[in-house]
Amino acid sequence: MARMLQAPPKFHPSEWDIANKMQRATTESQKSRSEHVTAESQRLLNEIEKTTQKTQSDVNKKIEQRREEIKFWKQELDNKLEQIVHETEILLTLKTRLEKSLESCKEPLIITKKCLLNRQRRTGIDLVHDEVEQELVKEAEVLQEVIALLGHTLEQTNEQIRLNRSAKYNLEMDLKDKFTALMIDDYCASLTNNTPIYCASLTNNTPHIGYAVNAVKTEGNFVSLEDWIDFSNINVEKADKQRNNSLALRVLIDGILSQTANDMRRQWEMVNAAFRNRVKEVKDAKRKLEMLLAMVMDETALQEKNIAALKKAIADKEGPIKVAQTRLEARNHRPNVELCYDTVQYRLISEVQEITKNIQRQDTLAQAETELKGLNRRQLSLKEEIQVKENTLYIDEVLCMQMRESVYINSF
């Protein structure tokens, strides 16, 4: 109990002095360290602020540069899109021209085939492989070749339109993405440190800032800047390629439309000219045949008169020869010596011989009748040939030429 009430030990004044000095030293050291940390912190804050401001400024510049890049490519894509759309519209117009030109070939080909078929109905010697038929066959070949060429060109045009639309689609998709990216970067450019922090009261259209989880995470579908440039560049190159192909095809189509129309028109005129010449030849031949027929008919009439005269002459000799022969027969019955060759007898015999000879000389009647038959046959032959020519003229001039007059070869 006595020990518990013992007074605490007392320190020496020097210990007290040392303790005070140590407190000051420790405090000053702590203060110095604190001041150093404060100064270092301020320096670090200043440095971080400058770095942050510089980085943000650099990011703002990069965003602006990026916006300009997107705008540049967007303008390029817009230009190419406008060009490819324009080319496609022109090709669609040319496609319509090709379709009309192709359709216009059908009627001339039908008429050409009808002409060839009609001309098979020519008869006799007129069923000849003449210049008209040669030109008609050539015309059918020209029309068929034109139809084949126009059909092939139409297929090329349809394929080029498809390729143009494919290039247009790629440009539109790229433009759509560029527009979205530009909208996003425009939104990013509008954000500042003073932009309101996101809260429920803000509308979706109001710019706001806030923390984003995994914002710096790089997704697997990110592409490099080179790939981004190459993607749009490829779309532009494809559009340029299809546009150049369209330009070349346009020139080709114009040339084909012009050339085919000229070829068809030239051949059509050659056939028409051949028809006109042939009709003229047939008419001339028909006129000459009609002149021959008239001549034969005149000759037939003369021969009929000749035969009638010959027959009358023969009939007129029947009386005299009957008289002479009756006289001779009667004088043959003279009696005895009276039956002599006197001058009467001699003259009667001479008369009978003379008349008989003259009658026999008129055997030309048979020849005349033969010639008349020949003239009649010639007359029938000429009439048949004239009918052949009339049939040919009807086919060529009425059926074919009038049918061809209804057609005009247009240039589409």
C-alpha cells in the first residue's frame, strides 16, 4: 500500500529541455514534409490540369479533323452517288429506246416473211428466184441479226443497270454510316466540361456527360483508319468503274441504235426498189405478151377467113368437075367407030385433069387448119402467161408493196 502511493519519478531539467526540443524538431519536420507534399501536390495538380487541358484540346482538334475527314468523304460519296444515279437514269432511258427499237423490228420481219410466203404463190415461169426474193431473204437475215444484236445489248444494259444499282446501294450504305458517324462526332464536339451531368430530368436530345462503364474497351469490330479509308475508297472506285462502263455502254448503244436503223432502212429501200423494178419488168413483159396475143388473134382471124375462102373455092369446083365427068361418062357410050378420041374427048379429059389438079393443089386447106390450131394453142398459151403475169403483179404490187408501204423504219 505504501508502494502504491509512491510519487512518480521526476525528470531532470535537461530531459525536459531535450523533450521540448524533440517536439519542436518533430513538428517542424512534419510541417516540412507536409509543405513539401502540398507543394508537390499543387505542382502535380497544375501539371495534370495542363495535361488534361492539352489532351482535351488535342482531342477536340482530332474530333474536328475527323469531322472534316468524314465531311470530305461524305461529299465524295455524295458526288459519286449523284453521278451513278444520273448514269443509271440515262441507261434506263436507253433501255426504253432499245426495247422500242427491238419491238419495232417485229412488224417488218413479219411483213418480210409474209412477202416471201406470198411470192411462193407465183405460178409458172414467174416462180423465179429473182432479185426481189434475194433481197427479201437478205432483209430477213438483216432483221434477225438486228433483233439478236439489240437483244444482246438489252441484256448488257440490264446487267449494267444492276451493277450501277449495286454500286449505288454501297454508296448509300456508306453515306448512311458516314452521316451517323458525323452526327455522333458533332455531338461529341458539342460536349464541354460545363455540359450538364446526366440526370433523369434531361431529355434524350439534350447533351450531357457522365461516367461510362468500359468506355475505353476496344470491341472486336473496330477497324483501322487505313481500312476505313480503303472501304470508302473502294466504294468510290467501284462507282467510278461502273460509271465509266456506263459511259462506254451509252456510246455503244447510241452507235448500235443508229447503225441498226440505217441498216434496216437501207435494206428496206433496196427491197422496195427491187419490187418496183420487178413490177416494171413484169408489166413490160405483160404488155408485150398482150401485143403478141393481139397479133395472134388478128392472124387467127385472117387464117379463119383464108380457110373459109379455101373451102368455098373447093365447093365452087364441084359443079364443073361433075359436068366434065358426066360428059366423059356419057361419051364413053358412043357406038362403034363413033367412040373415038376426038378433040372434045381430049379436051374433056384435059378439063377433068385440070380441075382435079386444082382441087388437089388446095390441100393447103389442111395446112391452114393446122396453122389455125397452132394459132389457137398459142393464143391459149399467151392468155395463160398473161394470167401468170397478172397473178405476179397482184402478189408483188398489191399484196406485198402495199403492205410494205405501211411500215416506216424509225430511229429510236
